Amino acid sequence: MAPALEACLLENGEHVGGGAGATPQLKPVPVEVDTLKGRVALVTGGGWNIGRAIALRLARDGATVIIASRNRDNLSETVEYARQRDLDLRSHVCDLTDPQGVEGLFRDIWASEGRVDILACLAGGFGAGAALPDTDPREWMGVFARNVYTTYLCCRKALPGMLERKRGDILTCAGGGAFFPMVGVHATAYASAKAAICRFTDQLYAENMEVPDLRINCIEPGMTLSPIDLERIEEEEKASGRPHPAREMNHSPEDGAELARFLLSPAAKILNGRILSVDEDWWRDPVAVQQVGKGDLYRLRRNYL
């Protein structure tokens, strides 16, 4: 367990027998039914990799899912995969960096579904991978547009309805570059954009914290194998007859989907304005979740001595 989290547990828990190593005892949390049936989810970047895995997971759990991106082929492939499994999923092709494109996307959803209950902002991507003096300013800002601006535009359209209904879920997506230097690569644009998304998430929560059933959180999916990576790895595993070492060093898209699904569950109701990573597993422990929810851990904030 992380030292900061362990300290939080020791400080806030009520310990049996008073021992420092005793297990914190919490008041029982009322059990709520964990279902997405009847909820409408929009997943941007939902035609590929982590976005696709999240969209399919939400659809399997009963949500009506709309996926959106510029890549028509990826969207069509995902829709066909869902259709073969009788999942309620459809697509909308649009440029999510274009305010008019996002306006049209939401207009289409409102016309067909009437609302957006869940917004998962997975559109993004790397880019401007050159040393800073050699970067093209337009390409550098393009990374911000694909990551931060798309998140802003979609939250801007989804939030009013959530505030009116006093309920909703927003998930944003960070990356490892938000927290640690990415050694060996040129990633000032990507790292800055992902850090900006973290602060955007916490700030948006802070501005709307009075709405009790509105949750705004950020997932950090870690180093994730793409479908192309997985195909190559599976071929090499068939040839070698052994598990590929890349599986131990990287995550699958489904790992990110599992974390996203947790944040949409009643078990995560106490968490808001947080940044959770698949590289950690404390969120699988109900006691740890309750204690983290009482403090300011797992936010992108300055610590004071």
C-alpha cells in the first residue's frame, strides 16, 4: 500500500483494539444496485483501443452507448462487433476539435435519446514528438486540441443537462506523462496536455461539488497495448508457446475499461475530482476507497510540508 494512503487510513480509521496496525472499522455503506440500464453514455474516441473497450463494457452492462471520432472505419468496426453481440451501441462521425461538430453530435444524441448521463472523454493522442526547438507550433497545439480542447468542448455540452437533472458522470483521461517525465522521448505537448486534463477535472469538480450525484473523475490507463500490438503478441506467443513479456509490462484496453466501470459504480460514489490509475489497485479495497474519499489524495495538487 502507498505510504500516503496508509497514513490516511491510520489517521482516519477507527482501529480495533487501538493498535497501529489494526484494521480501520467503518460504518456500513448502504448497498446500491450496480446497473447502467436506462443510462445514455457518450464515449469519445470510442472506436479504438481504450475508448472502444470502455464503450463495449458500458454497453454490456446495459447502457445505450454512442461512440464518436473522426475515424469512420474504426467506428464501423466497433459498431459491427457490438451488433454481433446484440449490444446497444451506435456511432457518430465528427471532428471533436470542431465546436460545430460537437454541437451536431450532441444535437443528434438529444434528438434520439434526450440526454447524456455518462460522458467518457477518451479522444486524444500523442504527437509533436520532436525536440522542443524543432517542433511545429501548429502540431504542438494540435496535441492540446485533440486532448484538452475535445474534453472541454464535450463537457461544455454535456454538463448543463447533468446539472439540470442533478445527476451525471464525467470521465476524463490522463496519461503517464502527466505525472512523471517520459524519459527517452520528446513529449512536452503530450505531457502538458495530460497534466492539463487532470487539473481541468479537479477544477470542474470543485466548481460543481454542490451537486451530490454528479461525479467527475479522471482515469490514467497506463501503458496500454493497442489491438495491433495484441495481434503481434498473440502471434509470437503461438510461435513460442510462452506468455509474451510485454503482457507484464503493459496493460490491456480492458484494464482501463474495468477502472472506468468502477468509477461509474455505487462503490465509487464517494470519489470525486480524483485521478485513478490502473497501475494501482487500492481502489479494489472498499475500506481504502472510503478513506481516500474523505481526504485530498489522488488529486493533482501541491502538497504542503
